[in-house]
Amino acid sequence: EVQLVESGGGSVQAGGSLILSCTASGFTSGEYAIGWFRQAPGKERERVACASTADSTLYYGDSVKGRFTISRPNKESTVYLKMNSLKAEDTGIYCWGADRDSPVYYYCGGYGPNVYDYWGQGTQVTVSS
């Protein structure tokens, strides 16, 4: 059974930093893709960053480039999202996962959350101005 467990959320002021972690288990042969998505109230879910054990490419949404860094997933199965210069809209962030049978595994930057098969419980991120 695949499980994704998130941690690391908290409350910070605008401009601050947080590191989120997503620990994955149950993926076949430790091969998987992880995508971080956010959904602010009243807005559509947006991809923040993603990466896969299939290759070394890291993908970022335009709104977080230069501010967020995703770690490369490996067989230790924890993927980190380091978030700097946080803004009020950087809330509601969740990690989603896909296994090697999913097209996401080969090109995570090309797919939205509806193509991922698994998701974590979410971790609360609150940014105050």
C-alpha cells in the first residue's frame, strides 16, 4: 500500500522560510514521482514543483521559480520542498505521488494532479503579512 506522509508546515511571516517533507512508502522498487501542489481558497490547484526517480530533472511552477527548491527523490523515499521568500498565496500545499506505471513518472512537469494516483494528508502552511 502506497502512503505519503507530510510534515514540516508551520506559521511564518511573509518573506520567511519553511521546509516541507513528503515521505513515501510502498512504491514498487522505490520508483516514483512526487509533485507538490498548492490550492489557495477559490483558486485552482497549481503545481509548485515535481521530480521523479526516473531522471534528474526538477520542475517548478513559474510562481515559485527562484524561491522554492525540490530535492531529488531517491530510494530513501523522502522528498523535501525548501520554500524561501514565502508569500500569502503559498498556502494549502500538498504532496502527490505517482508510480512507474503512470505517465507522470516519466514527465511529471506535463501533468496536473488529476493524473497522480496518491496524495498526502497535507501540512498546514500559514503565511502572514
